[in-house]
Amino acid sequence: MLVMTQQLDEIQREIDAIKKRNKRVEADKAWEISWARRILIAALTYIVIIIFMFMAEIDQPFIAALVPSLAYLISMSTLHYFKKWWIAKLIK
């Protein structure tokens, strides 16, 4: 009886560990596809490029730095459609 209780306790600990891991994985996946992440990356890209353009003495760095940042956002927005198309083509 004691052995069975210990086994049940061990199984429950394993289930709890799996549930905890699943929550962590789900949160990580949610972050990967979130707009907050995309906007943060675009903003950081914009800042880094502005700094580079100031150092390189390029004209209108605030406007010119928009190009790669917006390109990133557009590519991330459309990537989902290309992924669906690619998976559909792969499955056929």
C-alpha cells in the first residue's frame, strides 16, 4: 500500500512538472507570435539604425531608419501566409 502511494505521488509530481513545462512552452510560443515582440524588435531596429546613420552622417536618419523597421513589420505580417502556402504545398 505504501509503495502504491509513493508511486502515485511520483506520478502526480511528473504530471505537475509536465503541466508547468507546457505552460512555459505555451507562453514562449505566444511571445514568439505576439505583436508586442514584433513592435519591440522593429523599435529596437529603428533605434540602432538611427545611431548608425548619425555616426555615418547620413541625411535624414529618422526617415531613412523607417525603411528597415517597416520592412521587418511587413515581412513578419505576411510570413504567416507564406508558411501556410508552403505547408500546403509540402503536404501535397
